Amino acid sequence: MKRRFGYSPAQVDEANPYWLSFSDLMSALLVIFLLAAVALIIELSQTQKIIQQDIQALRNGDQARKDILYEVRDALKSKDILVEVTDNDTVLRIPQGTLSFLSNRDEIPEDSEAAVIAIGEALHSAINKPFSQETNLMRFEYLDTVFIEGHTDSLHSPRVKGNWGLSAFRAISLWEYWENNLQRKPSFESMKNAFGEKLFSVSGYAASRRVQTDERRPEQREKNRRIDLRFTVKRPSIVELEKIADQ
């Protein structure tokens, strides 16, 4: 009787008892690797989405500020009131020729009152508009602060605190005039930024930030006597940036 020889898988497995275990182990490792890769891709996608949202918020803030500045300038230009957009579209400049402060005085002159009211109304209207049809946020909600900055020339002022006091009180006078005479709601005083803080702030810089360094002529000094409305937009905090960096 002839013997029949053939290949038996069972005999191979019995001869290699570790082969099946090794295959199972490699399959399990492959599954774990794939799951880890998927989790990493999801996490990276979420982080990228957060970064894109923050970048878009910054772009919206810059656009909201630019819209405000140029809308105010154009509205006042139609009334023959001169203001300028400066400092890379971040500042609305009110020159001395528009406010006409008397020498070493901080009171709003009577012949400038109409212009001051018109500037306040144009500013209030431009700030209190929706940013776009796609969002319910107002333009001012993209802002951090609106600084009312007083500036003088470098000639010494005999007032108390000199040019520092003069520049600060001129800025305060503009602010108080708006608060007392601008018939618009909400008032500038009650307006808050996205962080729940006061939107408007007042400061004086004396002659420390001159736009005209050469002041040998009166018209050169006049360029430095001004009120700047400086608009800053809200930015991600250090904590928020650190979170993104960690991710």
C-alpha cells in the first residue's frame, strides 16, 4: 500500500507555534497605528480650524477699523470738515485747523463746536453699524480701544504741567463736549469693547509724538497741534496664543 504525502497547514502551525501570535501582534499594532494617525489628523484639523478662525477675526477687526475711519472721513468731507486717515489706516486725525484751540487754552472754541458735533455724530454712526450681513457683531465689537490723544508743538506752555497738561486737557475737553452735547444713544461713555471694558480712553502726549520734527515756521508747528483718534483692534491674548502653540 502506497503512502500519500501531502502538505498539511496544521503541521506547519504546529511546527511554528509563534507564527500565529506574531501575525496577530502585527495586526493589532497596525490597527493601533491607524487609530493614532486618525486621532492626530482630527486634532490637527481642529487646531487648524481654530487658527483660521483667529486669523479671520483679526482680518475682520482690521476691516472694521478701516471701514469706520474712511466712512467718518467721507461723511465729514461732504460737510467741508477736514480730518485725515493716517498711520496705516489706524488713526483719524483732527488737525488744529479744524478744532482751532486758542494758544495755551483747552476749551473747545465756539467757532469749532459745529465741527466737533459733526465729528462725534459721524463717529457714532460709523461705529454702531453691523460689521456685515453674515454676522450679528457690530463694528465696535471688533475694537479694543479708541484713544482720544492730545498733541502739542514743542514750544513751552506756561500752564500747569506745561504741554503735557495742555495736550491731556484738550483731549479731555473733546471727550466731555461729546458726552455733554452729543444726542446719540448709546453714549460713548456707556460703550464697551468685546472684553466688557470701556471702549474710549483719553491721553496726552505733549510734543513727544510730532508729525513735523522741523518747527522753525508757525505752519510747521501747527501740524503738531492736533487730536488723534487712535483705533486699536482686539487681538488674541498671550494665553490664547500659548494654547494654540501647545496644540
